Amino acid sequence: MYVGIDKTRLDEYKETRKKLLTVIKPTDAQVQKEKEFVSGLLKKVKELSGPHIDAVLVGSNARGTSLKETKDFDIFVLYPKDLKKEDFTRCALELGEKFFKGYFSEKVYSEHPYVRGVINGYKIDLVPAYKVDSTDNLISSVDRTPFHLEFLLRNLKESQKDEVRLLKYFLKYIGAYGADPQYQGFSGYLCELLILYYGDFLKTLEKVGNWQTPVRIVLDQQDIDALAQFEDALVVIDPVDKKRNAASAVSLTQLSRFIAASRAFLFNPTTDFFSKAPKEQGYHQLVTWVNNTPIVAIEFEVKDMLKDIVWSKLRKFSARLVNALESQKFSVLKLGIYYEEREDFAYIFLMTDALAQPKLEKVIGPFVSDMPNSQKFIDSSKAIYGPYIQDDRWYCIKARKFTDIKEFVIDFSQSNFDIKSSVFAEQEIIKLYTKNTKVLAYFTDFFYPRETFL
């Protein structure tokens, strides 16, 4: 079954598009103001002493696809490729300190360290990169970014820039925008590639709504052989570097969310689609949720840890924990991670089917006719009753080591987590709100029963 927009509703879509662009597209005055602001920043970088040979604005602002609300600018400072790594790092940090003198700034440690700060209300990332001749000679992954800019400036039509904005806004609304570990979604660059490939926003949603995983996309048919090296559910060969999947950050969940939301919009191409987000609930609603839902929360002390590391660790921890809980017959109904950059604590929240289990459990063994496995079951059962035969199978009754989910999670965390943690259950969850009221906004999303676009 092919899903497409109802042709009789095209006028509704055109009106929706018009209304959305008035909200999300920067005004001419804003564009001019920011252009002059960035021009001053670039001039300042170039005038500062150091071995850097150029400074360029990259990202959505440079490509003309930014949203009105965007207050971020990425400035890449380019260094000669023969500069030693230790000098490269030292010079980049020194330059950042001089550039942000008198303003708030901080060092950020990624593939290599850089400095970011705030000037006149705008967040500025001052990122060092090597100036290389081609993506075949990359020294660091960020060296690829200027090639992305050049490619899009050559190929993205002026009329397609608004289409990119619509796609970004759509993905932001459904919670699938952003390639960092927090969101595991679609980057701005990937949005631009999809618009280049399909033509415009509506055609993109029509195609996405009919995607069947795995999805494979090449913008240049000469790159089709490059698809074989990737096994991801979504592969979009980077047109400036065919060794890279531009969609590698997209999780299967976010890919599926994009597909389902695209279908939903095609059925309802009006601004009503974008007005279904839940309203933030209050303290009393939180108490009601906790009283009626089996919830366990693990709090991690993450002060001074890097954002990407926190997210990576908590995703690994949560996967291990779910498997362990399932082995103890605790069914995890829903899992969520809450962390905001620079906060001292991060959390894993678990909605389970129960907070406690009976003391005893009945274990089903092999068929009596299965002689080898029957003997293994008899020898290893460690039962308090049995093994015994019922009909044609072996059974036994064992005592559970853990009947309380909190006790099990505490025991598991001590041997499996390398970050200090505390475990909360039932009414103890309320303590988290008194410690950090920001979690209430997260709980609103966690307890919301449906995808926001439904």
C-alpha cells in the first residue's frame, strides 16, 4: 500500500507551509544582523596571532538553512596540515581564550579540544580543523565539514532552503532532530541531503512514509558500490566522502519514528499536526503517576563528565540492566534517560510490571524424553522442591535470590556500573523532584501515553 498526500488537500498543505515558514524562517532583518555579526567574528579570528590560515563559518547559518530560533554559530579555524598535533591543540585553545576574553567561555573535549562561549546572546563554537586538499587526506573527522559546506553551496538551490527548514522543524517536533548521542537522530546535513535527493519537503515525507528498512540512498549513482560496506538500517552515502554513512547516527527507533510521523502528516497536512505536544504537568500530577505506576530511578553522579560520554555510558548501562531484569522475570515496560549538559546528575528511569516478585518460582525443564538435557536439568536445578515430573516435562521450584527490584538494581549497579549511583523506587521518586525540578518536564514526556504526532 502506497501512502501519499491526498491531492484534494494540497491547498491545505500550501497554507500550512506558508504559516510554518512565517514562524520558523529568519526575517531579512535577522539574516542581515547575523551576517554582520559573524563577519565581525571572522575578522576578529583572522586578526588574532597564531599559525591559523583561515576562519570560515560552517553549519546551517552558512548554508542559509537555519531556523529563526537558532542562536548558534560554528566557526572553523583552519590550520596548515603539517602543524604538529600538540601545537595544533595548544594553538587552538590559546586562540579560543583570546577570542572569548571578556565573555563566558569553556573548553570542550571532543575528538580534539576546542573552546566555545557566548557573545551577545549567541553561542559560538570555535572549532580547529586542518585545511586539507580532499576528504581522502583527512587528519581529523571535522576536516570534512568545510567540504560539506562547499558541496551544499554548489548544489542546494535557493528554493530548497525553505524545504530544509520545514524538514528540520518537522524532525524537531517529533524529537528526531540532532545526531548527538542524546537524540540519535537526523543531523542538519542529513536533512539537506534528503531534500537534495527528493526535491522538497512534501516529496521527502511521501517517500519516507513508504520506506521499508533497510533504506539505501546515494546522491551520485557512481557511489552505489559504497553501500556494501554498511549494515545500518538507514544508509546515505556522504557525497563528499563515500567511506562515510551520513546517517550513521540515526537509531532504528528514530528512523521508525520519522517513517510513522511522515505518514501521519500526509493524512493531516495542517498546522494541527504541530499542536499535539503534551503540556508540562505539575507536582501533584507527578505524585499521581508515581502512586499508580511501578517506577525505578537510578541517579548517577556525572559532575564534570563530558556529555557524549555520559550518554554513551548510560545507554550501555540501561541495555545491560534491562537484560538482567528480564532474566529475573521483571518486565521492563518503558525505559528513559534524562541528562542535561553540565548538570551534576543523570538518570535512568524504568517503568516495570512490578516492584516485587513472589519468593518462589516454577521453572520449566526439558521433556522427559530428552535424555541429555533431562540429566543436565536434574544435576543443575538447585531446587528447593524437585525436580519433579508433570505430564511429559521436568519441573522444579526455586527460591528467588531477589524479590525486590530495588535490591536487585542496587546489587547489579555495584558490579556493573563504573559511575557512582543511587537507586530510588516508589515514593522515593518524589525526592528527585525536590532535588532537581527540571526532571518534571522530562516526566511529562516519559508518562505521555502516545507519540506526540498521533
